[in-house]
Amino acid sequence: MPIVRVELWPGKPQEVKRKVAKAITEVMVENIGCPAQAVTVLFDEISQENWAIGGELCSTIFKDLK
């Protein structure tokens, strides 16, 4: 059934990912009507060096956030 892919920078704690996965699953169940067991949530951690916005690497744009 539904597969939801979440792309984010590395470093979020497991508990945060658990809460996000639960919230996404609940939204899918409520809006699509599928069972919770049918919802797959994938977390792809992409480093700022491999992510660009507006042609600039995020490692440059957000260098002060490290």
C-alpha cells in the first residue's frame, strides 16, 4: 500500500523519527482508509554536502547551523 519517503539531513534522534513515522501513518490511515500495517515510512538521510537548494550546496547555505 502507501510508501512515504522522508528525506532529511542526518542526526535526528530515533525518537523523533518514531514520532514522525507514527504521525504520517495516522494521517494515511485517516485519509486513505488503509490499515496502519500497510503504511511504510522510509527515512533517507542525505548529508548537506549532497543536497542543494537553488544551485548552492546546503553545506554552504547553512554552514552556521553545524
